[in-house]
Amino acid sequence: MRALIIGRFQPFHNGHAFLVKKFKENELIFAIGSAYESYTFENPFTAGERYEMIYEAMLEMQIKKFFIVPVPDINRYGVYAKHVEDLVPSFDFVISNNKLIKELFIREGYEVRETELFNRKECQGKVIRRKIANNEPWEHLVPSRVANFIKKIGGEERIRKLSNFF
Amino acid sequence: MRALIIGRFQPFHNGHAFLVKKFKENELIFAIGSAYESYTFENPFTAGERYEMIYEAMLEMQIKKFFIVPVPDINRYGVYAKHVEDLVPSFDFVISNNKLIKELFIREGYEVRETELFNRKECQGKVIRRKIANNEPWEHLVPSRVANFIKKIGGEERIRKLSNFF
Amino acid sequence: MRALIIGRFQPFHNGHAFLVKKFKENELIFAIGSAYESYTFENPFTAGERYEMIYEAMLEMQIKKFFIVPVPDINRYGVYAKHVEDLVPSFDFVISNNKLIKELFIREGYEVRETELFNRKECQGKVIRRKIANNEPWEHLVPSRVANFIKKIGGEERIRKLSNFF
Amino acid sequence: MRALIIGRFQPFHNGHAFLVKKFKENELIFAIGSAYESYTFENPFTAGERYEMIYEAMLEMQIKKFFIVPVPDINRYGVYAKHVEDLVPSFDFVISNNKLIKELFIREGYEVRETELFNRKECQGKVIRRKIANNEPWEHLVPSRVANFIKKIGGEERIRKLSNFF
Amino acid sequence: MRALIIGRFQPFHNGHAFLVKKFKENELIFAIGSAYESYTFENPFTAGERYEMIYEAMLEMQIKKFFIVPVPDINRYGVYAKHVEDLVPSFDFVISNNKLIKELFIREGYEVRETELFNRKECQGKVIRRKIANNEPWEHLVPSRVANFIKKIGGEERIRKLSNFF
Amino acid sequence: MRALIIGRFQPFHNGHAFLVKKFKENELIFAIGSAYESYTFENPFTAGERYEMIYEAMLEMQIKKFFIVPVPDINRYGVYAKHVEDLVPSFDFVISNNKLIKELFIREGYEVRETELFNRKECQGKVIRRKIANNEPWEHLVPSRVANFIKKIGGEERIRKLSNFF
């Protein structure tokens, strides 16, 4: 069975990794939402960079079969689920705790499964970006290969700069 | 070294497979062009379906590391190379015989490598679509897992219908 | 004489109905603004659903001749009036108290008539949506056929859900 | 039961009128396709003008309940049916002989009914536009109120001009 | 009095120069149409490059006061004139022999003046591009500073390449 | 050497004029950002009006060679620098204190020069718009020809109206 996970992955963190382990019996499709957004504090990384982060995480977790698909926003919730469906490999159910995502995919006839969350206090994109901006330790909240990738592309410095001008 | 291949993959065929073998020392990124196009004779398959075809071909060819990225058209050649760069993992060179693609990426400072072509007479998307439309044998022109996938999703019938109304 | 009324109609309420009665000598064109928006607390209903609401209200009010036209946003006020003009039947004047709408249509040479408002404290889309979200009585603020339609399509539950995640 | 008819209505003609009569037991929704197109020989009339034409025809045919909805193109067949669904009142089946429209709505789970055609040789938009361009009689091919409307807005002269520069 | 000239200026040629001389009593606004198009045989130069060509031509012709404005296509003739009006300085009349441009601006209430043409056989963008592609002399058909600019940016070679793959 | 200045110029003010003087050895390109925005308090003037303001200022400052280019937003920072580059004449460096603009152009390989600012307390678009809205003196903060232009087009009244409904 294939499962769709929609996120912005800014960055991919241990909350996502927890989810991957929990659904390891399934083939996972990662839909990278807001794919055209980048260079803002909310969305610092390009879709291409987020693609690599997820890929690195899968290597680290030794996941063999998975799909990564950048999905641009279309700003029309009424057709959003169809828009995603058009761009990604076919899937059997959706994994999401986001009430809007849930509503939109249920309306299209999909099953949506909620999950418990892992260390929700810290494992959130905005918390991690804030820690990076404040020079606090953040590396323990993401897979190590993701941390390395972020450092390699100068992601810390980028986030610090972006945190000042938005 | 990572190499970018841009195509529409309507469908993925043995010409593409030949290329993959030729560059098997490289990590390949497949950019699926015209990702929003589907259900026309020129572009019968959705981006999601084309993603699966390429994935199936990589399985068959036992390629372990590769990246697949749907890329919507933006209809502005002046910024197209940047648009692709924004959506895909970083790459070192481009593989293309298309003179426009070549021009656009060289202009951005990329190396573009041309390649010899494999059975160009038959291994072209439009030739294969035409064969399918005409009920001629076509399966030998694509990897078997791709042929199976196309049959499974009713692709032959779809192409036959589409060939009549465009 | 034909009059244009621009609104988002989320939902059509008695304030709108009051206006319709006041201008009952005129043929009315209802332009449904932000037609591509839906499934947000601000814009819970699709353009198609809003179309039906207005239609139901007209039935209830026994209005015979009227026009309903969904109008997508274009996010360019400098050409907005022209954009509307392009999509709707020709009209003689605009009914609006919105200062921006007024400015934009006067600039295009149209007469814009302001009107007194009916029970402005309650008869506003956002007040009604808030009441629905809070499980307070709201049905008396819209024509009964509109209330029935909203219930039939599960609109109350949808608004309640949407009020939680925006 | 409600039926959806998708057309460009450039102009509304007796072929459309025939269809309306044939399905007179149903409430009809007219989706005006390519709503943003106008002032070309292929699409001479604005969406607003086409809206009025259909309205005039309904008056002439004494149809009481019907819906008219301009629908902009989105150039993505993979989500087109959903896009239409989002903008129009809910419907039970689609009336169409267009193979692509048929394919797209069947895929979304809708029933699509084909119909015999009325005087297909002459009752086609492009044939009528060509007649107008050539100063041949055309008025007998459309409802009289439609012919009057076209004349009133200078439609004949517009089509003649447009036929020269495309 | 200010006059608007809409063209694609691919490239600016002596036909344009002739027009400039003829209307030298007027302040001219050059609207560069299809501003987002480039790197095709039909539109080889970017808007920025076309801006410079016009600027160079004005220097050569010693015109002191003029305005150059890139105008992206919007693919909606019904609002096109307004779109242009929104982007350019205010103007009093339009200079055009193009019947569609004429129709669209007259409809907005503008005066449109037609002009005789200069050496129409050769002074057309496509004729000049074709000459460049065929290695025939073309420099005499454009102002010398425009010819120099085209050579400096490698425009001849670009056009030759583009002529082969479209 | 040519320098690019990106601003919204709502309106052009003495802070911009200060910059122009400081870089008077250079040819300046003014990129009018958010070119499609107008008739909001944040962006009251159309791109065409802003074009004229800059032009008037250049006349007053007796600058002979300069370029003005309206640039629509594309809402993709990842390709924004390329988008600007595509629309404006070629340039050698960028003048900007905006950290995001700086980041985006440095990433494309451009030099970005910061500058001291002139009377930053008052010489800001929003401060000037606020003064106009409040009927406070503002004319001394912009070149006189710009003040005259704003008055001539009714800009003060427009800003006052817009300040009330946003």
C-alpha cells in the first residue's frame, strides 16, 4: 500500500522520520508543498534542496523505495487534492494531522490516517528554524545527514539572514 | 557527478534507457518537462504516471540512485534554466541533444553533453504513440516494466482515443 | 436598467436580500468575487455552491430575471473593473458601499450607487460564519432556502472545522 | 436531474437549442468554456456577451430554470473536470459528444451522455462565423433573439474584421 | 501629445525608425509586447535586449524624450488595452496598422492612427530574422547602432541556432 | 558602469534622489517592482504613473541617460533575480540595502553595493503616504516635479481614500 505525506519539509526533521518509521510497511510518497517558495524565513530552502534533504534522510534510514515530488501551490483548495493527484504516483491513503488536508482528501474519496506526533514541542519546522536563527543547538532534531546537508549549503547562515528581514 | 536529463517521457523508452546505461557512472536527475500537460495525444500521461514509468524502468535496470522531478512549463525560455535549477537537486552537467535546452543551460554556465542516439527511427515518443494508436507492436521499444505499467493503467486505449480528437 | 452587485456571498444573507428588494426595479447581476477561493474560514463555499445559494434566494424572493457570474480574482486593481466587465452581461450602474470598488468603477466611467445597509451588526458574512462556528443561531440572518441549502451540503460542519485550522 | 453542457457558444446556435429541447426535462447548466478568450476569429465574443446570448435563447425557448457559468481555461486536462465542478452548481450527468470532455468526466465518476446532432453541417460555431465573415445569411442558424443580440452589439462587423487578421 | 506604439521589436528596424521620424513632433511610448518571450525564432531577444535596441536607435536618431516599457502578454484581448494602459505613461493616441490592436484601443475610447509603411517588403522582423538565419545582408535594414548591438550580444548566431530548432 | 536599483517608488522621493546623485557616474536602471500592484495604500500608483514620476525626477535632476523598467512580481524568490535580469538592460552591479535583494543577486554572481541613506526617518514611501493621508506637509520630501505630478493626477485624494479602506 502506498501512502502520501504532504509537507513543506523546511527542513525534514525527526518528526517526519518518526512518521516514516511508523509507516515503514508502506511505500511513501513525499509531496513537497509550496515548491515554488524559497528564500523566506517561512520557506528558506528551494524545492530542489528539500528534495535532497528527504533523499539524504531516506539513505540514513535505509529506506529503499520511496517517491519525492515537488508540488507548487495553486491557491485553490477546491481543486488542490486533484492537483496533487495529478503530479504524484498513485497512492492508497494519506497520512496527515492537518485538518484542511484531511478535509480536502476525504472529499476526493481518500482515506486519511492521523498519527501521534513525535516531540511536537521541538520537532516543528518553525521551531527548528527559530533555533537556527538564534544560534541554539538544532542538529539533534533532524537526521544527521540532513544536518550535514544544511550546513554544506550554508543553510544556517541563510536562515539567520532571512530571520532578520521578514 | 550528477547529470540532468530533461524530457517529457511520453513514454519513457529504450532511447532513454540507452542514455541511462551510457551515463551509469553518474547519478541521474530526470526532469519531467511539461508536467501539467496530460490527456492530449502529444502528452497522454500525467506527471504522476510518467514518474512511475521512470521509476519502473530504474527498477528493471537495477539503478540504485536517481532523482525524478516533475517540472511544470513556465513558457519563458529566458528564465527556464533557473526554473529547473530551483526545483531539482544540484547537478554538474546536462545531457541533451536539444539545441534550445543546450543554449539555455550553457548560458547559465552549465556544461551540456550531447550523446549519440539509440535507434532514433523508432525510439521517439511520437513514433511509439503513433504505433499504439495504430495497433502496431510497440512494446519492444520500451523497458518491459514500462510496457506493463502502460497496459495496467489503460494507456493504450487512452492514446487511441486521444489520437482521434486532436 | 441593469445593476452590478459584487460580493463574495459567503454566504448570501439578508443584507443582500435587502439590497435586492431595494433595487427590484432593476435587473441585477451578481458577480461572485474570489471565485477560486473555497475551504477557508474566510471563503468556505465554492463558487458553484455560492451560485446555488443566490439562485435559491432569488427563487424565494420570486425574482424572475437576474444573472449570476463567478469572477476569479486577478490581484490587479488597475485592471479589475475591466476584468469584471469582460465576464458579465453589460450593466448600467454598480451598487456598492465598498470604497475601493467604488473608486475602480468610477474610474472606468461607471455610476456607483451607495445604499443604506440592513442590520449591519449581524448581516455580514464573517458574523454569520462566526455564529455557525460557535453553534449560535444564524438561520434567521439568511433567506430560508439559503439556510436549507447550507445545511444540505454540510456547510455548518465545514465552517466549524475550518474555523479551527486557520 | 441536472445536466452540464460545456461549450464555447461562439455563438449559441440551433444545434445547442436542439440539445436544450431534447433535455428539457432536466435543469441545464451551461458552462461557457474559454471564458477569458475574446476578440479572435475563433472566439469573437466575450464571456459576458456569450452569457447574454444564452440567456436570450432561454427566454425565447421559454426555459425557466437554468444556470450559466463562465469557465476560464486552465490548460491542464488532468484537473479540468474538477476545475469545472468547482465553479458550477452540482450536476448529475454531462451531455457531450466531445471525446476528450467525455474521457475527463468519466474519469471523475460522472455519467456522460452523447446525443444525436442537429444539422451538423451548418450548426457549428465556425461555420456560422465563416458565413458572417463572408456576408452570407446566417440568422436562420441561431435563435432569433440571439441573432438580434449579435447585431445589436455589432457582432457581425467584429467577426468580419477579426476574420481578416488571424 | 503622446503616442503609443506597440511592437515586439524583434528587432527594432528601419520601418520603426520611419515611424519615429514621421511622429517626431510627439513624445513616443514604445510598448515592447510579448515581453516574457525570448529564445525562439519568432522572439529571439529578451525584453531587456529589446529595450536596449530601442534605446540605441533613439540615441542614433537624436530623439531626446521617449519612454520604453516591456509589456508581458496576458492572453486576454478583452482586457489587453487596459493592461497596457496600466503599465505605461499616459498617452493621447495609438499608432498602429494592426487591425486587432486598433479594434481593442478604439473600444477603450482611444484614437488610433494608421500610417503608411516603409519598405514593407524587407522591413519586417521576420524577414530580417530570416535574412540573419540565411547569412544574407541585413544590417542595412536596421539603424547602425541596433546592428552593432545585435552583433555585440551574439544575436546573429543565436538566431541561426534558433532557426534550426523551431 | 551600469547599476540596477530596484524599488516600488510609491512614490519616488528624496531618498531615491540622494542615491541617484551619489551614483551619478553610473548609468542607472530603475526596476519598478510590484508593477501589477496599484490602488492599495501600500501601492497607490500604477506602474505607468510611477514610470512618469521617475522620468520627471530625472528631468529635474538633469540626468540624461537612464532606464526605467516595470517589473511584475513573480512570487518566487528562487528565480526572481533571473526574472529581473530578463526584463532590464544588462547591468554591472546592484545598489540595495535590502537584505533579501542582496542575497538573491549575490547568489546570481552580481556585486551588490549598500549605501548610506538620506533622512531615513522621513524619506520612506510609507511615511510619505501616511503624511499625505493625514493632510500633513509632504511635498518637501520628493522632487518638486514629482510632487506636481502626484497632485496633477489626484494622487493625494486617492491615497486618502485608500488609507481608509485597507
